[in-house]
Amino acid sequence: MINELLLKQVAILSAIAGGALGLLTIFPFVNIFSVSILVICLAAGVLVYMKRENLIGLFDMREGAILGAVVGFVSFVAAAVVYVPCDIILGLIPIPAFKAHFIMRFFFNSFGSFIVMLMLIFFVALLSALMNAFAGLATSYVYELLTGLKKETNESFDFEIK
């Protein structure tokens, strides 16, 4: 069972990392890398950091996948919360170079467009949670392979095929 303090620590660290990557997404040539890291493999970085700083003990693959999903969802929502206002503010500056890149003000033309933007953020955050769940699972598997330490579980499952 995952304790609540660990989930809060993971959520706070992933929100900080997501906010930083959301701020980096404003820059044109860095944005593809920051969004790729955000959606695909941020959970691995957060879990390795937590392990290096002794904020987390042994964790099995199931816990790695759960923590990875939490990192993926929270970090993408935090990145969107940072990116969208910055993009709108830069889009209001009357410089043609800013108008060409910043398109978020399209979603604020009507209330329906705003709802569509919120739905897009939510569903891409779910996609990010799925991808980062796999990254967290892979991180815990590699950690078990490298250290040879495996978390003991008291649960046993018996399957019957009828």
C-alpha cells in the first residue's frame, strides 16, 4: 500500500518539474524536447531523484507504475497551468513574431473554446499518466535489476482456470 505522505511528495515534486517544463515550453526550439520529456519520461527522473535523496525506500513495479502515473498527470496539469497564461500574455504583445507562435488566445474567443481547451488538457494529461506509468514501471524494474533488492510482498494470488 502506498502511503499518503509519499503521494504528496511525488505530487509536489512533479508539479515543480511540470511547472518548470511548462515555462520552457514557451521557447520555440526547446518546446518539442520539454513536451517530450513531460509526456514520456518525467516519472523516471522524479523517481531517480527521490531514490537518490532517500525520499523513497524500496518500491516494486506496481508502486512504480502508480507513482509514474501520478507524476505524469500532475506534471502535465502543472505545465498547462504555467504555459497557458504565459502564452496568452505573450500573444497580446503587438510584435508579429509573437503572434505567429502563440495560438492559445484562440481558445479564449468563446466559452465553448475554453471548455474544449480544458478537455484537451485533461485527456492529454491522462495520456501523459499512461506513458509515465510505463516509465515508472521500467524505472523500478531497472532498479531491481541493478541493486538485486526486491520488495517482499505478503500477498499471494491463486488463480483457478475453470
